[in-house]
Amino acid sequence: PTSFQVRDSGYEYRNLGLHITSLPTNPITVLVIGYTEHTTMTYVAHPYLEQLTTAYTYYGVSAETPLTSQVLLISCRDYTTVTITPTQHVFLPQNPQLFDSIYLDISAGGSHTVTLHEMQSLLINSPFDLTGTKIVSNHPLTVISGNE
């Protein structure tokens, strides 16, 4: 792809994960910088770690601002089952594997489960603060949260 920017939860943004590896003897740090006309964002990407567990739990963190609140999920393994329980009303694809998937209206406190494969992404966004949105998966995810 010419860009790794995930703009919405549509299918065209589903396969934008980036896999970077290094030898254990040469660890690396990845600094990600994004820039638009109005904003700049940076973060350090840390490697995911496999744990001896059957469930990984993550929580979205976002500042309450007039900007869109976002939680980006990137799967690290195939057949990752993800259950999303948002703190605000969101629209999510019923089946992210289908190009023409219908979108479901998930109310605050409701849950929706999807399957993602390695390097697939799913953006959860809302005009309201998504802080506390709970994400539970059976394999590790990369989770990036904040606001637009």
C-alpha cells in the first residue's frame, strides 16, 4: 500500500498491518510519526508478547475532546477472536472478512465479536469518548487508542 493510514472501519482499510522483525541479538525500536495539515501524532510501537493465557484484555483510552475518539485494533495472529464492548454507541462490520459486510449498530455496553487474521486492522470510532471500551481477544492484538 502507499499509505498505512486507517481512516475508517471499511474493508479497504482492513489489511494495513505492518510486520517488522529483528533478530533477538539486534532489538529495534519503531517510532511512528503521522502528520496532516492540522495534527501531528507520534507513538512508540512495542513488540507484542505472547502470554500463557487464553484471554487478553485491553481498554481504550481517549481524551474527551471535540475530535473523533478512536481505537485501532491490529491482529498479530490468524483466527484471533475479538469481543468489543464499547462505552459509546458505535457501528461495526458484522463480518470484517467480507467486502460488503453490513454494519451493526452496537449500543454502549453491548458486545460484538469478530474474527481478525494476522495484520488485519479494525478501527472503532465515535464522536464521543471511547475511554473504557473493553476489548478481549484469544491472541495478542496491537491496540492504539486516542482521538483524531
